Amino acid sequence: MSSAVAFVLKGYPRLSETFIAQEIRALEKRGLDIRLYSLRHPTDRARHPVHGEIKAPVVYLPEYLHHEPARVMRAWRALRHTPGYRATRRGWLSDFARDRTRNRIRRFGQALVLAHELAPGISHLHAHFLHTPASVTRYAAQLRGLAWSCSAHAKDIWTSESWEISQKLADCAWAVTCTKANLAHLSSMAPEGRVQLAYHGLDLARFPPLNAPRPGRDGTNASDPVVILSVGRAVEKKGHDDLLAGLARVPEHLYWRFEHIGGGPLQSSLQETAHRLGIAERCSFHGAQAQEAVRTAYHEADLFALMSREAGDGDRDGLPNVLMEAQSQGLAVLATKISAIPELIANEANGLLVAPRDVDAAARALTRLIADAALRARLGAAGQDIVHKNFSLEPCIESLAARFGLAPAPAEG
């Protein structure tokens, strides 16, 4: 595919979506000409270094149609007599009959603007996330008579209606998803072979191994407690409240500190939970941080914990990149047996796994990890080895590059 590709994103840039940014930069390095179209303006104040390395220009579509009505009307006037308009409008009306929401109207308006303002030379559209971005991409591609594809991740899969997923997977040229669990679920709703596995992978150049050995803290020194780190948005599916409850049940004779990085709507609630559990003095909540600060936190921590679970609306993690990041730094990891996490972590081999929401099991695992520096070192080394062998970015990006028609990268040496 020698022409340009439009990547349609829900928001850009986002600190919590480093995996998308590193993919875009890696594909640019492989020679893909990318143009970015974002449905929302950025809300994060900071940016990761990789965002500054991306060359693709960004066009922001109307976040709300009433904010830019003239822009939407220009697009409609330009497209209403084109060959694809009637069929696209008919399909959208069919979707609207099943989903009578303002969001559905907004998707069509954004698609009109996207189709009208596509840069010259774009021959393919690619959506990141199967919900709103894929809807806008699908309508815009139909308006312009272009092929489109999609990367499906987590929330977009588990909170979307099956009828709409099936429609999109039948209509797109191809789709990829980042875990085997996702692949099995989506393949049941798609034409055979339409969906393929493409792990995100980790850019190990941005996460070089920590050379210095970690201190052998064992929780017995009040002035030098074991540092427990968790990185992830303050949302229900991350299970941070379960982690706090587990920490509150760790025996009192063990000394520890908890550090949380990540913004989100439940941040104040988590701080209140820490106060209610009587552990607030041991907990720090830092909000969203740039990648350099996150990397420093990995270096300073003794272990990493994430209690992922299924949220009330069905949302859940796929394979959280923060687990790979933590393991790349040799950190022992405590996580849960949900979704694709066991694709990375084997219990007792390269990490510890407990059932989601099992606070007692989390407390027991945390107690073991806090008290046993040798266990942490063994699990951390094994986790680092798995990430380097199976989850580095370069081989993971090759399957995606081939989908975009790029020639194989030359073999090194």
C-alpha cells in the first residue's frame, strides 16, 4: 500500500494509549504514510516522548456537531449527491433505528466531515477501537468508496452490541485484535479469517532493563518499606479498590508503601477508600504521568500489582500494557486471571495470579511478595525473559505492517 492511510482515533494524544502511539511511530519507521483524524481534542496536559516523534499531521473532527455546524453543513452539501451518499445514509438510518442516541447522530456528522476532508492520496482508513471510531470510519469509507480496517482492543469489544460488531466485521477489509481471548470472541461474529491476532508488543528501546539490582527489602524495616506500584486509570475495571482492600489485610508487622499512577473518574473515590481502610498514610496517588515518570516509578518499586476485573457494564482489560512494562523492568507482578492476562503471566512461574475480586487471595499473595525478596527476584527475572522473547514490538509490528502492504523488514546482519 504505497498511498497514505488515515488512522481514526477517539482522542489524540492520550497518555493512557501509549500502545497506539508506539504502533503509529513504528509503522511510520517502516515507511507507512499516516494521517491522523481524532474525534476528540486532547485532555491530558503532558505527552509521552513518542508523541513528539510521530510525524503524521492531526485533524480534529467536530467533537460536538453544534460546535462547528458550518463545517458539518459544508461536508453534507459536498457529499449529498455523491455515489456513496444514499447507501451510506440508508445504512446509518438502519443503525439509528436500533440505537436512537445523540451519539449515533454525532457519528454520522463526524463521518461526513472525515469523508469530505480526507487528505489527497488517502486510499484506506483504519480505526483504532471497534466502537465509535469504527462507526465513523465505516460511514466515511462508504461515503468515499474506500476500504477500511480496524484494531479492536478491550472496552470497545465488550461493551458494544453484537449486532453492530457483526456488521462492522462483515464490512471491513480486515481487523486485528491484541489478545487470543479477544480473537476467539470476535471470530465467532466474523467471516472466517477476517480477524487476526496482533499483540501490541512493547518498544523495549523505551524500556531498557534496569541494570542495578533491586534492594532486598522484606517488609521488616519501617524506615525502608517495600514499594508496591500500580499503574492504570482510576476506573472500575482496574480493580484498584480491591487492591487497596487486599493491602489493608496484609499483616501489620510488614511495612509497605503503595504508589498509584493514573488519572480517571474514580481517583477521589480511591483516596477515600484508602482513608476508610486506615491505610491512607501508606498510599500516594499521583494522577496521570508522562512515560519518563512512569519508568522511574518502575525502577523505584519492588513489585507491581493490578487487580483487573469485569466492570458492571461488561468492560474489562485485554492484556494491559503496564504488565509488560513492569515485567520488562524485572518487577514481580501480581495480577488476576481474567481475559488475556494469563497469555502473559503463568501463575508461580513468572508472576502471581489470583481470581478477580478475591481480596483475601490478593492479601495472601501480597504478603508473600512483600516478605520474600528472593521470590520477587525469581518472578521478576522470569517475567522479563517472557516479555523479551514473546512481546517485543518489532516482531509484533511486522504482521500489521504486512496488512498495510509494506514489504518485510530486511533481516539484520
